[in-house]
Amino acid sequence: MPTTTKERRFNFTEATVESLPYAQPGQRLVYYDTTIKNLVLRVSSSNKIYYLLKKVGNRTIFHKIGDANNTSLKNARKRMAELIEQTNRGENPNDAKRKIRDSITVQEFFDQYYFPDYSVMRKKAESQKMDKISMRLYVPDTIKRATMLTLTRADMERMHNEIWRRTKSVYSANRGLKLMRQMFNKAIDWGFPCTNPAARIKLFPENKRDRFLQPDELSVFFQEVAKIPNAASRNFILLSLFMGQRRRNIQALQWSDINFERRVAYIKTTKNGEPQIVPLSTQAIDLLHEMETFKTSTWLFPSKQSRSGHLENPQVAWRTMKERAGLTDLRLHDLRRTFASYQAITGSSNEIIGKALGDKSPAVIPIYARLTEDPVRQSIQRAADQMVAAAKITPPNTGVAQ
């Protein structure tokens, strides 16, 4: 692609724009469309942005149209036509943009810009959901109603402390602050004339949780799980323990993801963005075979109440079970930790445990490449056997029946 000023004028097409190399750090290149006058493309080291370049009155203005990675050339040219009409009336589109920018509230910025243009475009579904939860539950109404450009560092510090006092959770307080920090970072990227008031505010210390089911707790755990009347919730909890996978991965399992011949489950999308093959213990296979005899859906855990069609949140059954069992401090995610802990107890290495959990820590990636299913399966089986032995039960007493 051309580099001289003369050569930077050419007919824009989707292919030519996509093939343009990014600029070197600290450089910014400007390309001019020979088909549509006043349409230009600014290319930096990290993005390609369509702009209107036009003289309005005595001023030459640059007005951002959109990122070429998210805005089609067709839509950019359509928006150009609208802007040209506006400037022909003597109006400066930057004035209207500036007016909106100066008066926009935190909630409006989240709804109109941050969530649709960043969260939806750049984040996974789980992170999008967390952004919505953080805005709805953690950020106080006084902050939501405030204009972006009037907030100060003191406001952010007060918000951080207020969330903690209201929720008694350092995690909730930190999530609220992190969301505000991200929102201001994007606002600055998009041209807001401000600094980030949430930057460099120290997060509350978050203690790493190490709770897992102790050997003397497993018996009552299995007994109370067996009493859960809803089969989907009951079997979901048991499979979570015997597979050690994240809740959303197990919830989204379909019968087509289970290979009984190879004794594995296929998880299409993980937190790391990569598929995973999970070897299954005898206990998990027996449970799945029994579940298969009364399946009514393509999902392992169907639900008519959820939008997705599968089980989303078994919290009612979980809360009732753990209160009856006297395990009130136990969380669903602790079952994953229990699975890993019993692998460690039975002598599995950190690399094997990481492979079974789908952990992609950079320190162990080279080792994963050398691991086959067999040592991972052996580790999983030893852990499952150890849990069942500690509970002093035989597999039929795990309560998997319909």
C-alpha cells in the first residue's frame, strides 16, 4: 500500500481499507477517498478511523464517523452524506457532539456508548453480563446521574467506600470501581477532554478463597444433595463436583457434547476462549448414563424458565441443600476447588490439575502440549474415588435417580 502523499489518495473499498498496514508507534497516516470527497481514513498503530474532513465557515473540522473495524464502508459513506447536508447548512457537527459530550451522564454514557460500542463489541457474554450487573447493582444512583466531566477522584473514592458499606463486599466495591475506570478510559480514547478520576485508586485487598469440602463433610453433602427434588439441579451439582468445570460450562452442555465411547465431554467455549476436552470419571459416566435414560431435551440440564433453554441459576436448590447440610459458607464454585483439591490430595501434579481444570496459565502452557488424556483421566478418577471413599458411600447413593 502507498506511503507518499500522492499515493495516499485512492478509491476506498472494504478490501483496500482492510489491507492497509497499521502505522508505526507515534505515527499517524491519513488516506483520502477519491470516490467520496471529504471522506478520510486516519490510521494509527492501533486503529483505523473514518472521518469527515471539511471546511465549515473559517474552520477546517475533523469529525469522527467510526472505527473501520466496526463500521462498514457503506455505512461510513451514508453517514458522510448526512454530515455533508449538515455542514452545507453552516452547522458544525462537532458543536452538537461537544454539547452531548459535556452534558452526558454516567448512565447515558454506559447505555449509549460504553456498553454497545465496547462491551458488546470486545467482551465475552459473561463479561458483558458482569458490566450490566456492576452498573445496575453497585454504582450508586448519585454517580449514575452525574455528568461524566464533573466527576472527581474524591467522588470515585467515596463511591468505592459507599459500595463496600452498602454491600459489605470488597469484591462488589472493586467491581464498581473497575467498571468506572474502564468507562473513563474508553471516554478518553473516544475524545473526551478529561483525565480518569478512577485511575490509581487502590482496590480493596481480595483474599483468595480456599474453601473446599473436607473429608468429614462429604457424607452429609451427598446425603442432602440426594434429597433435592429437582433432578436437573441435583444432577448439575453432582456433575459439577465430579467434573470440576466452571458453572457456565456445565450448564451449557448438550448431549452431543458427550462421547461415551471415549469417556469425554467437549466444552466448546471456555473462559480462555478455547475448546476443551474433559476426561470423565466412572462416577460422572454412571451419572450421565442414568440421566440419559430420562432425557427430554438436547440440553443435559433443560429449563423451560430460562431464555437459553438450559439451567441458569440453581441457587434456590443449592441454598436449601447447604443450609440443611450445615455448609452455609459453601459456594458452587467451591465444588471446582474441591475437585482440584482431591486431585492434589491423591498426588497429581499442578500441571495435571491445570489440564483437568482447563487452566491456561502461561507458565504451564508448554507442558500442556505434552499431556495426553490418559494421565489426566487417571488423576480425575483417583480424585472422584477419594471423594466417594471419604463420604463412605457407594455410587448408587449419590442420588442421581430421577
